[in-house]
Amino acid sequence: MIFLKKLIFIIVFVFSNHSFYGQEIQDSLLNKNYKELREGYWEAFPDSIKCAKYANTYLYKAKKARDTIKIARGYQWFNMLTNDYVEKKYADSIILITKNIKDHPVYPAIAFHSRGVFLYNTGSYEAALNDFLIAREYAENNNNLYLFFSIRGAIAALKSKMGKDQEALDIHKQELKDVGRWKVSDIEKASEIDENTDYIGTLLNISLSYIKLSKLDSADIFLKRGIKESLKLNDTLSYYSFVSSSGYNEYFKGNYRAASDSLDKAFPFDDDQNARINYYLYKGKIARDLNNVEEAISHFEKLDSIYEVYKDPVRELPEVYKTFINYYKEKGDTENQLKYLDKLIAADSVLDANFYYLNTNITKEYDIPQLTAEKDKLIRSLQRKKTRSKNGIIILSFLFLLFGGLFFYYYRKQRMYKKKFGYLMQESRKEAKSFQLTETKIKVEDEGIKGISEELIKKIIGGLNAFEQKNEFLDPSITLNSLSKKLHTNSNYLSKVINYYEQKNFSNYINGLRIDYTVEQFKANKQFRLYSVKGIAEEVGFKSTESFSKAFFKRTGIYPSYFIKQLMKG
């Protein structure tokens, strides 16, 4: 697992650690200017107590002067004194106060980047990608190469999460070439850069990518290199990250004793949930492979307990639950079998929602029909054991009906979605165009629009055709009144023409155009598919994700997330 918090996302920007902020301002520091406070901070670093005094004074003076950039920098300094995860609410606040700043090399890009880190660490990968893409755009536009490269590393971590390990490796190799290339023009940028940590972090990510690709000899080279560099820099945390990663590599080589020794050596220094999950995962695998089943189950139970707290999707989770299922199957413990079957299905759902590319493998090994058959078999077994218990029979019947109904609904819904997806892939937006009407048709049908002349109808329809061709319906502020003014008519006449020829009201007419446009963008624009649903909704003129999803379903019969998923599979 990529250690994103420590080794990729070097730029951390947030308010955190309020135990420092709010200390009494020393008079001796108040007399110093910003440059002197900045120099004092870096001279004292990493002494958190001394640094906090400088940061607190700097922030006090910045707030008094109402200098947004310096306020943001003051909070950044406080953050560098703590190892806590980035807090989303603080990143939101930084975005709020810096979003209108123009042409700045750091802000607001760094705030979107920080929020992306938080979202990544909490398993919200789709939202994290959206923030990283926004941050990348700001960084690229303002020529902040270091931040641009850092975001590229974040996207590599997301690719690794989705199982695209070769693509992640290619990015990390390029990162290794780029370390040290960026130029530092001022103290502010220097405060964001630690080339040594960047270098060591990149070595670790390359090692982990090679392990996932089963290129164990290549992984060895970079692991040894990383251990040597971290010892040279006296970087204890990085050193033990390489030690634990060496344990993963030794496991895949079949050197179980060496793997276990490395994992145990690093364990006291692994202080986040990802490292703990990896520890129990590999200790459990080692015990399982050595036929120490009870020990394996003990490690996997600890892993499961961590997952239940943090809910961060783990690629190997289905493998762990299958071990539980087989274990309790051999013991004849049908209730625990059902418990972990349910957990396996839930894990499948979580992985499917976060990683489009992982669900296929899970389905191949343990697909829905197999799960259904296994559940039916277990339920029948429980039924035989509890034939004398009326309550047991009622519960079993309820479970049977519940699961049967759920799976019937699931298959029926999937079949219906696939048909509608196929129809949408065949249909083109041109075929769905509105107001392609002939003069004859207007003459015949305009009797149904009382009080509007034929000439005016033609004028309104011509205006609507131009409106559609220019995609002006993507403007979120468009209303019946604003469009009628644009077409030099009144809202009553415009509404009547749309109602008569489209058989729908103005709102449904606009929503239909936006959804047709969205479908065509999904089919033609691969980059468009990478946006979050919220981002897509805003892009095509909707004011909320909910209204977009409802309109998409109403128009197409499927949800946008399903449509994107099918396109990604194809």
C-alpha cells in the first residue's frame, strides 16, 4: 500500500494543532518584521515549541493586517509542527479565503491538494481525484512545477489503489528523475519542499509497485537503496517503512521467517491504520501458508476490526473474508459463514464503488450465482438444525425471501440497465435534436397555439435551434425569462411553443438537452468520465448532484455512475 501521507504528499497545508495556536504573543517578537519572523521560524525548526511562538506572532500580525496570503502561510507553519492527518474542514476554510486569489503560485492550489490528501486517506477516492485535478490546473496555470509533480504522484497513488500498478510505477520512475529539478525562488516555496523526503518517498513507492507487479528482484534493489539513504539521513520512520516493505517482498519470495522478522521489527514504529492493516494482513498470510490456521484467523480478526473503524477500502479484503468463510465452513459454523459472506458481499460493493477495475476479479472468483447458491445451502442447513424452533423457521423464511427478492431485483435491474445502456450507445444526440421542424408542419400544427402568429413561431423555433447548437443550455443561470429576452419574445409565447412542440415544460426541456449532451460527452470524451458526479453536474449546468442524477435517470432510465462504469469496462 502506498504510504501517501508521509512519502508522497510532502506539501501539507492546514490549520491543525490548536494547542500551539493561541499562545500569548511575546513583546520581543512583535517588534520583528515578517522576514525576521520567517527566518526565526526556520532557524528553530523542528523545535515545535520555539517554532510555535514565531508562527503565532506571524499569524497575529497577518490577521491584524488582513493579509490573506500571510494568514494562510501562518496556518501552514502550524501544520508543519504536527503529524496529524489533514482536516477537511480546515482545507475547506483555506479554499474559501484564497479561492479568489489570481495568478499566485501556491494558493488556492495547495488547499485543494491538501483536501485531496484528506479525502484519499479516508477512502473517498473519486472526490480526492476531483480535488487533485483542480489543484493541478491551478499549479499548471501558475507554473508551480513542484506542486504539479506532487499532484502527479497523488494520481499515481490512486492508480495503484485501482490496481493499475504498471501505470503507477511509470509515474514514480519519472518522479525519481524529476526530484531536485524544480527551482526554489523564495523562502515560501522552500518551506514546502524537502527533496530528501521526496527522494526517499519515491524510492519506497517504486519498491511497492515492483512488489505488486511480482518483480521482486527489482523491488530488492530499491528497498536496499532506500534503507541506505534513510540511515544516512537518520530518518527513522522512513527506515522502518522500508523494513516492513522488505517483509512484504520476502513473503512473496516464500521466505516466511525473514518476512515475519522484518514485519515484527517495524511494527512498533507503524503508527497509522494502513501500516497496521498491512502488518496483520501479511502476518495472517504467513501463518495461513504455514498451516497455522488459528494464528492466521487471529491476525485477520485484528485487521477486520481496524477496517470496521476506518472503512478504508483494502484490495486484499475479499481474500481475508474468504479465509474466514472456509475456516468456519470446516468447523460447521454456519452462522459465522453467513456473517463473513455478508461482509464479503459488502466489501465487493465498496471496492466496486471505489475501484472500477477490481470488481471483475472478485466476481470471477466468487460471483453472484455462487454466493446465492452458498447462501441457499447454508440457510437449508440452518433450517434442518432448527426445525423444532418456530422462531428459527420464521427467521429462516424471512432471510430466504429477503435474499431471493434482493437477488431477483438485482438481476432484473442489471438486465434492464444493460438494455438501456445499449440503446444509449446506439443513439446519437443528433437523432434526439429538438425543433427540426418544416414550414409545412408549423402551418399545420400552429392552430394549436392560440394567439401566436406563424411568423413568430418560426422566429422562436429558429432561435431555439441556435440556442441548442451553441450548447447555451449548459449555462446554470438560464431561465424561461432570460431565454425569452434573448430570443426577443415573451416568456408566455416561448413556454407555449416549447409545450406544444416538445410536449414538456421549460425545465424538462432544458434538463433533457443537458442530459443528451452529457451522454455524448461520456461516449466521446474519456477525460470527462474521470470527473466526479458532482463535477459533471456543475459542468453541464446543474446546481446539485441530486438534481443531476434524478434528471439523468428520468431521461435515460439509468444513473450516471452506472453509465460511466460500463464505459470504463468497455
